[in-house]
Amino acid sequence: MNSERGQPVRLGVAGLGRGFMLTLPSLTCDRRVALVAAAAPREESRRAFVEAFGGRAYESVAALCDDPEVEAVYIATPHEMHAEHVALAAAAGKHVLVEKPIATSLAEAQGMIEAASAAGVHLIVGPSHSFDGPVDLARTLLAQGGLGEVRMVQSFNYTDFLVRPRRPEELDTARGGGVVFSQAVHQVDVVRSLIPSAARTVEAMTGAWDPDRPTEGAYAAILRFQDGSFATLAYSGYGYFDSDVWMGWTGELGFPKDPEAFPNARRAAGGFATPEAEQAAKRARTFSGAANQNLPSAHEHFGPVIVSCTRGALRLTPTGVWSYAAEGARFVDCPIRLAPRTGVVDALYGAVRHGLPPRQSGRWGLASLEICLGILDSARRGDAIRLNHQFPEPIRK
């Protein structure tokens, strides 16, 4: 490891779909990462990768993991494939960055953690919005102690997630589809980052209100923590209301947003003549070599987040954090260091080059997954679900 210090991490990518596309700008602008290989089932995607970055492209993830030049693998394949692909990477001695959620079952997640531990490699779960700059800034402000103890966090978001072009498994809860697996994990990660206690129970309701999208499209949940604090989470992906109206019309990815464009996704969802047409629209959002590499001027976000403390409150925004106390309100700016997902690269580079355990580790991903599964279970049972895999996340100065 010492001989490689200062050198970029040689990264292989498994899956060149939408998840990879969203992280790509932060990877290509950061000299600490070099994209050297990829795996994708579609030949046109593999060819586009080699034309854009050089290196090699493979049809299978197993072949990618066998590439001796690859040091770490970014698993950006569908949720239901994460466990298999992480196991392949770990067995090959590669460090792993796996997209959220870590898996679709606790048994799979535990197996992934054990595989990484046995191989002596680091497992990082993300990107998620817990890596966002304003979340880290809020943690710093809370650590200073002036606002007192965290007592309540509210996080809510209204988007058009469910009515965007989707693959069949994205509309099948049993295969990791729906908004709980794909979206609740963001809110859970953010809330767990801001409350320095272990979650104890989750109680929730979910909504599946569109017969053409037969999976959860909305949820509301309350998390109770061991220190008596609590958090409320609410989300709708049905595309009728856009909560970015309260984020200065800055979209989730940090770019300015046209308020008039929001209903387009819902209109388009009803306009696909055939399932094949929807799949073609989905493929158009994957890597083709001609991706927009522009970087936003604001941070990514996941809707309004308000932290209530015993002596004040915080409100997170795409450009910084508002702090409210008895002496008044002040805004603390949060400039982007390099790119919106620089924190993800920090974790990857620190783990591979310096052996630093990531905060969003496999154990972290398991705990967040347990809460997401608890949301689904609570909605089915109509009762609170006891959580057994949680741990406190101290907010240190």
C-alpha cells in the first residue's frame, strides 16, 4: 500500500446504468480516481466506456474482478445483484464501493460484510445523501455544542421518482424495487448521521396507489432512538408535487430546476406505447459516452431536513446550513470542494490508500437496510418494528 500512496485508485465499474451516470462527473474530475475497466451486458455500453476512458470492458462482473490492474470495484448493478457481485469482488481481493441499498435482505448484507472481512478489503456503501456537504457541515455545527442535544429530525421529499422510466425489477418490491429500497435509504442515512444515538424502533405506513406501478410509491415513518430523540420521514414519488419549491428550485443533483418541467415525467409515464418503449427510454439514461459532465454550483440534497435541538435548530439547504438560536439566525455557507460526491471519493481513497475505515461501511449499510425493511414490515403488520442491528453514530468535533 505504501508504494501506491499518492497514486489514483484504479477503479473498475460493474454496471454502466443510471447509478454510474450520476456518480461519473465526480469520478472524472477527481485525480484520486482512474477508471480503468468496466463490466456491462450491452456491447454498446462496453464500447462507449473504452472509447471514453480506455482500459478494458468485460461482459461479466467476474471477468472484471479478475483484472489484475483493478484495485477497487464500484458495484452499480441492480439492487438484487449486489450480494453476488460484492462477493466476487471481495474474493478477488478488491476493495468495494457498492450502491445503496447494500442489499435486499439482511442475510445478504451480512454475507457481504463477512466476505469483505475475510478478504481483508474495505466495503463502502454509497453514494447516498449522507455524503452531502451540508450534512457534514450540520454534523460539525452540532458537534460545537451551542445548539444543545438533538431531539428531533424531520426529513421529507416529494419527487417524480416512480413515474420516471423504470425497468421491471424497479417496480417489483421483492426484487428491491419501489421507493423504500431506492429512496428511503437516503433519508435513513441522513437522519442516522445527524442523531448520535442508535435507532430503537420504526413504525410506518406505505402507499401503492398506481396499478401501473405496482410497488410502494410513498411512505411515512417515525424512528425512535435510544436517547429519546425521534425522526419523521415522509416521501412521495408520484410526481404530483415537487418539494424542491422549498429548496430554492435546486434539484436533487444540485442543478437549477425549471418549475414548469416537473410534470413531464408523469405525462411521459402514461405515454409509453409499449413496455419496450419504456425500456428504450430507460436505456437512454445510461452511459453512452456522451454524458453531460457539467458540475453543479450547489450540493446535492434529498429535500428539506430540519434538526431540532434543545437550544436551537438547523435547516439544511443545497448551499449551506441555516442555524437558529436565541440570539438569532445565521447562514453558514458550504462551498463545493470539487464535485458534489467528493465525499464518496474521500472514503474510497482513504480506505484504499490509507487503510481508513469508512463511516458508511458495510455495517452502516446493514443498519440502514434494517430500517428500510422495517418500514415495509411495519406497514404490512400495522405495528412498530423492533430494530436489532443499530449502533450510535457519535457526532464528534
